[in-house]
Amino acid sequence: MMASQLGSMLTNLGNLSTSDHASLVSINLFVALLCGCIVIGHLLEENRWVNESITALLIGVCIGVVILLTSGGRSSHLLVFSEDLFFIYLLPPIIFNAG
């Protein structure tokens, strides 16, 4: 039963449109970068000059350069900033954590 459900999900993944595929890649890249920032920031916790925010900044700059080089300098819409996403999902935890 579980194998048939897995098979049907894999068939549905093959039928994704271009926009769905771009969204899926974008979300996976964002989650991978977030996990990388947390893990690397935690591993570098003993170093007093490199904290999690500096690690996140450096990883973001490196990934931005990689995206710029792979897109050939064109405008890449791989990671698009959404104000609604920021104000509804990202800002409240930042405010609650500061309080």
C-alpha cells in the first residue's frame, strides 16, 4: 500500500509545471541554506570573532556570487523576496526572540 502511494507521488512529481519546479527548487535551496547557516554557526561557536550572523552573511554572499556566475550576470529569479512572506512568517519570530 505504501509502495503504491510512493509510486503515485513520484509520477505526480514528473508532471510538475515549470513554475512549480522553480518554486520547489527555491524552497529546497532556502531550507538547505538555512540549515547550513545553523550548523556552521553552531560549529564555529567557540570562535569569538565568527558568530551565527556573520556565518549567515558569508554564506549568503558566497551563494549570491555562485548564482550570479551561473546565471551569466543576468537577473536570476531563483530566490525572489516576498514582503508578505517576510511580514507574516519571518518577522514575528524575530520580534518574539528579541523580547
